Amino acid sequence: MGFFALMGTLELWMIVPLASRMTPFMRNLSMAETIGSVYGQTPRIITALSSIAASIATISIQISVISLTIGMCASSVNPKLLTIIATLILIFYSAFGGIRAVTYTDVLQFLTFTIVIPILAWFIFQKIDKPVVDIIPFL
């Protein structure tokens, strides 16, 4: 246990010196822009193309997983059609509010945890007719 706790602090010892040197790069929007400001145009282009290739690989894996998942549910459908459907689902989700849906979900969860759950707990405590001091050791 002590070894793992030590290893958890080791990463902080490595990141803190690096983070203190990041101030000149805080206005950059991408890693390619940061590398371009230090090393020039050619490494910037190489970094941008590498990032694009990594993104294409990630998206193709997502499409493959989506089409395999849909294929498990609808085995009688053509696999090429499933891939097209999976690609369209991913494009429409991204284009029409994927991050907006995540944001709405986070706001809804925040409201649930800060308002709804405490109100329900209060109603439960009212119905039990026992003092909270007697209930807390039970919980």
C-alpha cells in the first residue's frame, strides 16, 4: 500500500516542474501551435498531420464498435449498411449537440444532487418519525 501511495506522489514531482514552465504556451489552441512556436513550421505540420491521423483512427474505432453493437441487436441487417448507419449516428450526434447533451445532463445531475435528493431525504426523515440522531448510526 505504501508503495502505491509513493508512486501516486511521484507523478506530482514530475508534473509540477513542467507545469511551471507552461506559461508562455497558455494562449496556444493546439499542440501543433505550441510546437510550431518553438520549433518552426515543419514540426508544426508534422504534429498537425499526426493529430489528424490519430483522430481518424479513434473515430474509425468508434464507428466499428457502434456497428458491432448494432449488429448484435439486428443480426439480419447487412454489415455494410450497419457501418453506414453507425457513421451517420456519430456524425449527427456530433453535429447536432453531442456536447450540448452532455452539458444538459451534467446540469440535471447537479440539480438532482443538490436539490432533489436532499428534499427526498427530508421527506423520508419526516415520515419515519424518528430523530436524525437515531437514524445516522443505522445508515
